[in-house]
Amino acid sequence: MAIIHLEGKSYEVNRDDNLLQACLSLGFDIPYFCWHPALGSIGACRQCAVKQYQNMEDKNGRLVISCMTPVHDGSVISIDDPETKIFRKSVLECLMTNHPHDCPVCAEGGHCHLQDMTVMTGHSIRNYRFTKRTHNNQELGPFLTHEMNRCIVCYRCVRYYKNYANGTDFGVYGTSNNIYFGRTENGALESEFSGNLIEVCPTGVFTDKTHSERYNRKWDMQFSPSICLQCSVGCNTSPGERYGEVRRIENRYNGNVNHYFLCDLGRFGYGYVNLKNRPRQPQQRLGNDWITLTSEEAIKAAADLLSRGIKSIGIGSPRASLESNYALRKLVGASNFYSGIEAGELSRLHLIQRILSEGSVYTPSLREMESYDAVLILGEDVTQTAARIALALRQAVQGKARAMADSHRIPKWQSAAIENISQRAKYPLFITSIDCTRLDDIAALSYRAPVADQARLGFAVAHALNNHAPAVKNLSDSVCRLVEVIVQALTKAKKILIVTGSNAGYTPLIEASANIEKALKANNIEVGLTFIASEANSMGLAMMNALSIDDALLEIEKNKVDSVIVLENDLYRHALAIRIDAAMTKISSLIVIDHQKTAIMDKADLILSAASFAEGNGTVVNQEGRAQRFFQVYDPLYYDNPDHNTPSVMLDSWRWLHAIYSFLERGQIDWTKLDHVIQSFVKSYPYMKKVLDAAPDSMFRIKGQKIAREPHRYSGRTAMRANISVHEPRQPQDQDTAFTFSMEGYSGTLKERQQIPFAWAPGWNSPQAWNKFQDEVGGNLRHGDPGVRLITAGKGSRSYFHAIPPAYQNTHWVVAPYYHLFGSEEMTQRSPVIQSHMPETYVILNPEDASHLEVNSGMILELTFLEQKLLLTVRLSDNLKSGQIGLPLGLPGISPVMNGRKVDFIQKINR
């Protein structure tokens, strides 16, 4: 630590910071543009000038650029010196020379870092009266709008895109006063993290195209703290709503998880919430017709159906909250509640949780992953199954540059110097996969093979690290050389991260990863083990210890079940279609609760319209076992047209289930709000009692106030339903949370706040406002980051796994898994903007197999899979071993349960 003297007072600051970071961390306001906490300093804009004095007696001082000036013990600084203010104001005027005066029509207006800094410096009059330099804008795809004329040449965009995210199709062109940031030609940006340019850019050069289609200002939206439910990482988000639809999703800072960045799926995939064909009222089948019900009629109808038979079962969902799954369990009874997860996947999740809890295994947070100096990925195409982890791994391998700079005493924020001294040196990253991955560009070694051979390589690495681990027989010389290369690199590293998961659908990969972790730890090497689960709440649901969907179907097949309740689960994604179709003929009634129209609804007798993440509350558990809460953004009933005969009824799933439970009089439970469900949940699952600490309860207040969902500049209640009527009812009353549907709540930056709906602080309307909520710039939130870990590492030592799989044998036409960030996830594949990024369904063949079938790339193959026929376009890959069939799992019509199964019949289609 160091002592600095600022405006006549002394402060203790971090010695490793620059002056800008130190002052911002203390709560002082200094304007800046080119600096960013995650990107470091290059001193391009000169906006953050302060005056530095030699000592207390020095009255003149000198202007220094605070982002390029290190903290020294005893530094004497002034931010408010008159000469400094004039200098900053003149710099901003120069930067604004070519900036258009288009704030009223700019999508960034009211949310703009440039506006904040203009006000902060006092620049209000423009003296430049000549022709401005102009540029042509580019078409950058469905996510981003490009308006290059707003650029102030801070270089943040290119530093983020190329240096941080390793994108290759975006750069800086030109010189002097003619600088251009963009692509060499029009076209969609290729990086999965391009959307972060919206928040990285301090102006309106890059704006959210999905928001622009239904645009409104930031202060006219309601927000809530939420969790991205599109994968198992659990990034924190701030969804914004207007007129009863989600208009935008922004990054919500969490120092342990996503900190400043999201992947494009999490940022832009929300469109499914706004679909017009969503179930918005309960519906009951009457012959071949559907009739719409009120909520009371729907509850009675559900109770009616459940009362007719002897036995009812409930099938839960890994995309539904803990509370909703628990409410279903309460309704049907613990022995009649099934997880809705496929048996093999559920066994892998239980294995993962056993590994994490029985041994002294450490699972690093997303932020901690960036600190490891060697990474081994076994069997996961991380960019496609957990993209935000892939971005963290890119930072991990770039840590070599930071280590080299540290050895030369170059500060961590000196980004240009670090880049120069490293010459793109990287820490080792090793990948095993069935085909190419998006991380191959930074990999030291990529091993492409069937999952069985990948697992064998993993077991061999463990044995080479420690001969107490089981040996692998009959390895080829080439694989032995790969093992040697990997082992040499791992033994030289200080911190090693192993990444695997359940998406490959192969248990031995998980066991091999655990063996490597144990072998490394036996050699006293620090090691982290990260598992990627398939869905947002897979880990949480697995912890509830319910049986699989296969067990549920078995009960139905034995004619032991009369009624089934399906909770937010399209069964066709978790079990074979032929088996589901047969099972549905054996039951008397099917009730489906969901917020999307799914294939299983075609079999339903009653549909109950559920709330999505934007309309409800709940808790999910991410891949590291961190329980996190998402909160209701808006009440959909408030936006109903009073002229409609049947109003929308979209309730939290747990509310539907509790209402049915109460109607049936199955017991005395009074769940009038979410807190009651959570309290009941932890009584049934005492080992998950930390769920109570995932967020404050509904009675939490700051200075006696609930927390505002709306910015304080909200245009008022008369605008909330102006599209319906100027005569507005009372605002909804939130009984479940500590938030209010109003701007008349607390919205300051007190330390007590952990759940933050939107980034705003006095003078800071842009996302840079997160600086005001952090204990230090880029650190943790002042009151701690949201969420709590449920899984703690045990102190014992587990045994090695010894069941080494046999080498891959060509048995012909076994499905190999391919995943797509845009398309494989169930909910976002319904979003129109994501559909524009989704690939067409296809089949991948080895060229030898294609030659045997007499097909070429682009031709059509018909695949028969348990009576299900697929017509798919052929692609070829030399990396896929002969005998395998690569299918894009999760895309419409291609269920993830096909993974590892054999295709019955293949034939060429002549056209």
C-alpha cells in the first residue's frame, strides 16, 4: 500500500495502481475515455489529466496523465486545480471536433460515457464551425449498429476486440485525423463476444441493434438484477423492460463471475420472452379445440385431472428454478418427483458433485480462471457450451504476457508495454475434442479424436504425472508423445486448470479429469477443476436427488401412472421421441406448465402459462455450485388491455403448483411469497441451506426504502401504459422481493447494496458507473458479489478411477456431438435474431465414409434414428474418425439424447 495526498487529505491506496485507478477507487471523479479497468492504459485521449506536485511545498506542479502515472508513496495530487480543469476541458473540445451533435437521436443518449464526461469537464459550447470529417458506416451483422462518425478515437474497441477477445476480423485503419475502426468489408462480426463493444465504447459508435428496433431511453425502462439462463455459467445481467417486453440486456457486474463482459448469446438471446405465440392464458383441450380459462378455472381443472387417477407424477426441469422444481415435488410427493434430466446426464452430474464434495477439489470462479498458467480442456467445446468461460481462458493464456511484464517491473495496467514485451507469448492450453474448436487459435496442442480416445489420453496423462494412477495399455506412439508434451508443460506450471463437463456425454472423460487433478495435487501443484453442465440449473436440480426422466417413463410404461405434470420441460429434448410418444398414450391426463410453446404441449390436456425469467423470481445454481437469484423485471398483467375479455395470466410456476396443492387440500402450507418457498425448501434440503443467503429476503430495506427498479429520471407513471391508456391503475406491488416497481425507491450506492438493478450513480449514467459500486476499481462489489457457493470441497482424499475405456472401435454410424452457441440452446433458438446466426441442420462425415456412401459435401442424406427420419446436408471433416456421424445436437429436430447412439439407417437422397 502507499499513501497519497489528494486535495489536502491523505489516503491509503494500492501501490500497484495508476493514479486514475487509485482516485476512482477512493470515490473521486476524474474524466477518462481510453482507459478501461479490464483493458489497462495507453494514454490516447489525455482526458484524465491531474496536477502532480513534487512535495507539499511545490505550488506550481505539473500536468500528468493519471492513467499513465504510477502511484508513488507520498504523491501529492490535485484534481480540481484550475489549470487542470481548463486542460481537460480543452482536450474534450478537441475530441468533440468531429463528433456529430446528434444526442437526441443517438441510441446511446442518456446512457453515454461521453455525455457524462462532457458534463463533468464543463464543456458546453462548441467553437468549431467548419465541415466535420465524416465516414461511411458498415453493416456488422444482426447484433450491432455501426456509426463511425461518433468516434473519438479512444482505441478501446480495437483493444478489446483484438487484444482481449482475440478477434481477427476487426481493426483500426488510417492515420492522423482519419482513423477508422471496423472491418475490411461489410459483414457480421465473427467473435462470440462482439456485443461487449456496446459497453466498451464510450460513445455511440456501437449500439444494440436489437434494442434499436424497439428503442427507448434508459430512463424509460424498468430493470432488475437477473441471471443469464442460457448456459450453466450464470452470468449476471440487467434486463431492461418497456411496455411489457424486454428491450435490452446489459452486463451486471459481478467480481467473481462475469465482471465486465457477456457472450453474445446472453446479451442478445432474450427475444423468446417477447414472442407472440407464448402461452399467455391457461388453456384446456376440449376435443380437438382449446378453450381459454381464467386462473381459477385452470386451478380447478388441474385439480380435477389430478384427482381422477390413483397416481400422479411430476417431471421437473434443469431450466426451471429451484423453487418451482421444489413446488412440483411438494405437490406430487418426493417419491413421485422426477428431475426431467436424461439418466446418463443425471449420473454424470451426480459424479461431478461427488468429485467436488468428497475430495479437496477446488472449482475456481470465472474470474479466478484468468489467473491459471496452464489449461487442459478434456472433451468440451467450451466456446459453444459455455462461451464466457472461453473468454476467461483466453485471459488465462495471455497471463504469460503479464508475468513477463511483472518480471521486468512493468505495471499491470501498462497494456501497450505488456503487449510489446510479450510478443504474443502465451501460457500453454491443451485441448482434446472430436473436431476443431474456436479456441484452437490459442492452443499449444489440439488432439482430435473420439471421446473414448480422449478419455484414454486423459488417464494416460494422470498416470504419467503419478504412477499410482492407473496405466493405459496399448497407446500409439503418437499419443504417447502427446502425453509427454502435456505432462512436461503441466509439471512446469504453478497453477493448472482442468476443464471438462457433461456435454460430451461420456463419463470416463470426467473420471480422467478427476484423476489428473488428483495426480497433480499429489505432486504439490496447485490445481483447479472446472465442470461445465448442460443447462442453467442442471447442478441445482441434480442436488435435489430426484430420479431421471427415464425412470419416470419406465413407471408410465408399467401402467403405474395416471397423470403427469411437466414443468418447463420439452421432454423431446431429454428422451427419445418414440418412447415419449408411446408413454403419452398410456396416461389419462397431461398438464404442462411452461412459458414457451413446446412440442410436448401438443400432447397436453391442460396448459398453464408460466412466467419467464423476466416475469418471475427464482434461484438457479451454476456450474461451480453458486446459487444465484434472478428477480422479476415487470408484471405482465399490468400491461393487459382492459378491453380484453381474458387477461394474461403468466404466473411463477411455483405459484401455479402451490395453488393446485391448496385446492386439493393436501396439507397446510402458506406460500404467499417467494421467501416462504425458500424456507420450506431448505428444511427439506438442509445441505442446501445457503440458498437463503443467495439474496436478501423481501423485508430487506435501505434507509427504510425498497430498491427502485426504475432510474430516477423515469418519465413517470403516465408513460408506463401510454400505448394502452393514459388512465393507469395502481402500480404492481412486489411482495416477493426487496424491489419496487417505481423510481421512488432507493437507487444510491451505499455499501449495503449487493443486488443492483442497473448501473447508475450521480454523474455516471453509462456502464462506467460500476466504478461507484466496487470496493476498488475492477474489484468486488462493496458488499460482496451476489450469490453463494453451495458445494464446498471436502478435506478427505478420494481414490483414483480405474475403469479405463477401450480404444475407439469403428462400429459405424455412431453419433458424435457438435454444439453451436447460436442454436443448440433451447430457449434462444426461438429468438429471431439468434435464428439469423443459427446454422442449417447438417451431418458431418469423414471423407472415407462419404466416399463409401457416394456423397459429397452439400448433398442430402436421410438418417433413420429409432423411426425418426432426418434429412440433413452433408459436411466433410478429416478430423472426425471414420464410423462417426457428427450431428449438431440441440438444433431443432436433433435432440441431445442422440449423443453416442447408433443411427439405424443411412441413405443418399438423389435430387
